[in-house]
Amino acid sequence: MTHPPLEEITVLQAGICQALSDPKRISILYALHEQSRHVNDLVAELGLPQPTVSRHLRVLRQQSLVLTERDGTWTTYRLADRRIIQVLDTMRQVMSDGLKRKTAVFSNHKSA
């Protein structure tokens, strides 16, 4: 089995990072981590207008982060790969650790 070239992977990675650049899309991913949902469920949970949720879901679908399933006239959304939540959680931990370091540096400079 051959692997895609590194350049192609990097372009795909950049696209996913761009899709993750909006806090609302991250909230949608976390909501979908709990369970598959219809747009109206996401609207109610996140308190966002339906067109906004649909627009963000389209971006997430384009980057293959979210999959759809037809259920009669309803469309159900789910995570394409649950590991994206691990990635998001790791990023949160990295940022939290960075904030702790900044706070420690600030505290050291202030007390000096």
C-alpha cells in the first residue's frame, strides 16, 4: 500500500486546521462526539441559528470531519473519525500548559 506524498498530506492537514479555526465548528464536533444528531438538535443545543449550523456543517463535511446519513427527510450528522476529539483535547492541553507557563513567567517578572 502506498502512502500519499507528504505535500498532499500537508495540504489536507491545513484544510482541517482551517475548518477547526472557528469556535462554533469545534463546538459542533464536541456535540457530535456525544452522539449523532440532526441539525435541529445542534441548533437547540448550541443556541445558534439553523443557517449558521448548516453552513458550519458544510465546512466540516468538506474536510471529511463529519459524515451524513439520510433518515427519511432528515439528515443525521456524525463524526467521521472520533479521533478528532483526541486531537482537540490534546490541543486544549497544549494551550492550557502554555497559559500556565505564561502565568508563571509573568508572576516571576512581577515579583522580581
